[in-house]
Amino acid sequence: MQKKYTDKEEQLARFAKAMGHPARIAILKFLASRNCCFFGDIHEVLPISKATVSQHLSELKDAGLIQGEIFPPKVKYCINPENWEQAKALFNELLSVSLPCKRQ
């Protein structure tokens, strides 16, 4: 019999994987501090190439943490509010589990 992960565990893992790079954390913090912004605004605050920023945005978008809207020739990005709240709830649920014993 094969054990399965719950939908919550799989979704939390997707969010955690997408957040698994410091540049993505920086992007999320930047976007969370604004309503929306264009790609160029994000690139200006990070010490990485445009192509690398684009790859990180793609990972975050694929995980559903951000959304993009095309305004030719620019793309505007913002936090996906529904999935942001879901991620917060899932991480809070995981991190609020009491440990059976505490090390001293």
C-alpha cells in the first residue's frame, strides 16, 4: 500500500520550493510592500541579471505566489492575494506544531 501526501502537504511543499532561494524571498518582500510593479522595478533592486530575475519570477508565478499582467511591452507583477493567504496559513499551521520535547 502506497502512502499519499495530503493536498495541504503538497501545496506547502510547492510554496516552500518556490521560496527556496534568497532572490525569490527578496522579490516576494519587494512585491508585498507594493500593490504591483513592473519587471524593471524588480530588476533595479536585485543584484542579479535580468535573465535570472525572469527565471525567479517564473518560479514564483508557477507556484501561484505571484501573478503577472502584460502591458506591452512591459509586464506588471504583484502578489497573488488568495495564494499568499493560503501560504501564510499553511506555514503557520506547520510552524505552530508543538515539539514533544525541547532541547536544553
